Amino acid sequence: QSQVVESGGGLVQPGGSLRLSCAASGFTLDYYAIGWFRQVPGKEREGVSCISSSGGSTHYVDSVKGRFTISRDNAKNTVYLQMNSLKPEDTAVYYCAAHDLGYCSGYALREYDYWGQGTQVTVSS
């Protein structure tokens, strides 16, 4: 069964850092763009960052620019989201998703083929 699995979430104080991982099983990520999304209860899932299949192109929404860094290691079939200078408003369940077009074309949920179950990130003192 093809799926992606997120890990690395947890509780961190404001200003702290976390690194999320998105690992694929059952398929290779090499040809997929990967998006990171987040969702808080009562709100729609929103895109956070995206990386193209080659890693040569990345995108960040304004709220995380300069604080989050997306990267990938295709040899390990894994994509990462390094989150620094975390704020309480970053608290959410974070999801990764694979997009078979291979390039970042926005964050329309229906365009992503494989979704993980999410990992909780809580930023609180």
C-alpha cells in the first residue's frame, strides 16, 4: 500500500525548533512534489510549503517564510520540514502530501495524491 507517514511533531516552547519528516512507503518520492499542510480544529487545512521532485524549487507561504525550510533526500525517500522560531500560532496538525506532477502548483488539496495521518505540533510555554 502506497502511503506517506509524518513524524517529528511534539511540544516545544515559543522560539524553539522542530524537524518534521515525511517518509514514503510503497512508492518512490523521486517523481513527486511534496507539500506540507497544517490544520487546526475548526479551520480548513492550509498549505505551508512545497518542494519540487528535484528539490530545485521550493515555496513557502508568507507566515512561515524565513522560519521554515523544506528539503528532501530522495535517497532516503524522505522530505523534511525544519521549523525554527516557532510561534504559538504554528500549533496545528501537520500533514505531508505527494503531488504526482512533480512541481509545486499550489496547495489545492484535491491535486495531491497521497496523504499522511498527520503529526501534532504544539507551541506553548
